Amino acid sequence: MNKVTQDQIKVQKIGTSKIDQVDFNKLLFGKDFSDHMFECDYIDGKWQNPTIRPFGPLTLSPAAKVFHYGQAVFEGMKAYKDDNGKVFLFRPDENQKRINKSAVRMAIPEFPEALFFEALHKLIDLDRDWIKPGNGNSLYLRPFVMATQAGVSASPSDEYKFMILMSPAQAYYTGDVRVVIAEHYSRSSNGGVGAAKAAGNYGAQFYPTNLAREKGFQQVIWTDSDEHKYLEEAGTMNVFFRINDTLITAPISDRILDGVTRKSVIALAEKEGIPIEVRPVLVSEIVAAAKNGTLKEIFGAGTAAVISPVSAFGYKEDVYELPSTDGGYSTKFKKALMDIQYNRSEDTFGWRYEI
Ligand code: COI
């Protein structure tokens, strides 16, 4: 399945690679970027000048609407290298569809599918050396779109820039993930932009997440904004709960991101015959299950986070420690996903996409 049918992108290659300046054994997530980036502008009602050029600064008017109204959406994807040097993306069509869905919600014009795939192919191909083989190594891709028209009138921009940056990555979370259940702040609300990967959804979480950090938690599990009764998603990942042998996760709504890893875990569970319930998850049932010992696991699922087991959760004044998840569902799903991503297992779902 190679989706490149066009040759529209102009390529300006870097003179000298900066790859030797990067310590691939000590990567901080999202800090280093590969040699090239992709950009394309929306001007006069059409996407134009698609270009790959050396990673570097942009020149933008300080009045660009993105700075004033946060009109921006993004995606997160990863490229993996197998032991024979072949490079794969994982379900890139899902990200392509989702960035356009997010764009529509933020009154941003959709980006053409063919150009998206041509950009992925050319960009990844140029910077292939930045993808290291080995479990956990990847090149994190950050496609994003922002409003570039200069002007502070509060209305959608007439001009946009679509870009793709690439950053070598290892695990997003190292060590235990401790989460706290939101009781006051909210990530999203009915009719809002929670289902879109809108830049502001993430910025808005920073303050409550900082408060959580001060209390020893890495992430907040967001609850519904009306009553804080239902568990929805964490800041950088969807969330799964295991009570006895049943896996439970909240359904997608206009408050919850339709995560690619989330839907892959659901498909894997169904294939394995693991009982799975996609339904509203009450805070009270999870607290009760933690108290009576039937809550076996909580884990997050996301592109950056992969599968991240949660070791404890806080709710009101209490902290509930969870049993070790070694050998549990999270271990099983992480292995199954990574085996597909790194081309170590048969891809019965057709999720691998070779570059
Ligand atoms: C991703 O998993 O790609 C995300 O969106 C998380 C990111 C905000 C670090």
C-alpha cells in the first residue's frame, strides 16, 4: 500500500547532517529534530509551495492568528526501523484522517491526502538514518497546521502553514506513571474541541498537571466536566481499566480523542478474546474495585506513551496503589503492538505501512 502517486514536493537538502551531535542513548522526548522538515502554505484558497528544507526557524508576523487565537491542530505518529533496516509507519491513514477532522473543527482547511503521504515518504526517506533500530527507538513525527494570516480580528485565518517535524524518540514515560483523578478542572466539555487534536487542548492542561506534579502524580485522568463522575482520558493518552479479566475504556465522544493506539488495543483485545467493554466508566466503580482488590490494572495508550502502566491513582484524599502489571494485559498489548510496529510479527490487521 504505497499511497504516493504524485511528485509535487520541492526538496532542498541539508549540506552537513547534524546527526553526530545527537546522543541517541540519552534522548529527551521532543528535544532534538532531524535534518529536514516539510512545509506547505495555504494562500489564495489553495495549498501551495510544498517544500522539504533543512530544519530551521520560521519568519512569521507577530500578528499571525495562531499566536492570538490558538488556531492550530497537530498529530503524533512514529516511524520504526526493523532489524533489516526497513522503515514502517503504524496506521498513518488514521492520522491523516484525524488531522483533517481536527482541522474542520478548528475552521482550518483540510490538507490533501496525496500531499500528506508524499511528504511522509520523502521526508522520512531523506532522514532514514535518524531512525535507530531496536525496541523502543523511533522517529516521532509531528505534523501540524497553524493560522499564519497577520491580523488580530477574531475570525478564521485566510492563510495557514502545514508542517511536519521529526524527532528521534525513546520512551515517553520512564518509570512509574502515577495519575490523579480530576475533581475540579476539566480538559473538555460537551460540544467543545476535546475530540480534536487542537493545540489549546494540551496547553490548557499544563496548569492542572503542574498542580498534580507537585503532589507526585505525572498525569491527570480527566473526568466529565458536568459532574466529574466518569473517567475519560489522560493528558497524553487514552485510558484502559481492567477489573478482574474485563478491560473497560470510555467510548469516543466529542470530549475524547479517538486515539489510534486506543482503537488498536480494542481490536487486539477482540482478536484475543479478551472481554472488553467500551462504555462510560464511573469513578466510583474504579475506586470500589481498587478497594475490593478486583482492579487489576490501569494503563494509558497513545502514540508517544505507547502502553504505559499506571502504578497508582489518587482520588480525593486517598492514593490507591495498583498491583504490578508484569505479565498483565498492558505487557501483552505493548508486546503485540511493538511486534507489529517493528515488523516482528505477522500484520493480520494491515496496520504496517512501509516507507
Ligand atoms: C501523541 O501521543 O502523539 C501525543 O499527542 C502526545 C503528545 C502531546 C506528546
